[in-house]
Amino acid sequence: MTENLRWNTLRMLRKLLNRTRALGASRLGGPMAGASEDFALRESDIPKEDKRRKPRDLRLVVMRQVCGQLDRLEEEASREVGVVVDLLIDTGRRPDEICRLEWDCLATDSRGKHELI
């Protein structure tokens, strides 16, 4: 389990316990009846998220191999796949971030260069 998954799971569990209690689920006859109030997660039980997390960049040797095979990727997959991989490399964005871009996501800066909005 990654640190991020652990952190998110604990945070969601804490929210679930707090919300179900607030809705009365721990009252007599409720689905959490009999669950002690001591059975809870305090904010201090959840480790702080590390803001200094290491970037998840691909190693340089891997990037060189990917960049060196872009033409072959386009030949074997499609032009669109090559463009997407090129966009991922050029912007440093993750696939899910690229997939959420709006249709007109490019603007032109003062020097006439394209920039991603």
C-alpha cells in the first residue's frame, strides 16, 4: 500500500465514521449500534501528508528510450498515440490531466509561443 493510498483510506474511513454517527447510525437499532464512541479515528491518528514527496518522474534512461521510439510508436499504434505521448513528454503532465483538458486549451503568450491553459 502506498503512502498516498494509506493516507486517503484513513481519511475516508474517518469521514465515514463521523458522518454515519452524525446520521444516528450508532443509535440503538442502527447499523453501527453497539460501536463504542472510542472506536474512532482522530485527526492526530492520520499521518500528515508529506508535501515534499518525491516526484514520480520516469528515469532519464527510460525517457531517452521512449523519445527515441516515438516514430515507431506512431507507426505501430497511430499518429494520435504519438501526439499524446509527445504532449505528455513536453508538458510533464499525467495522462489523466491531459484527458481532462478542454478543447481549446492552448493560448499564445506575448512572445507568440503556445502555452497550455
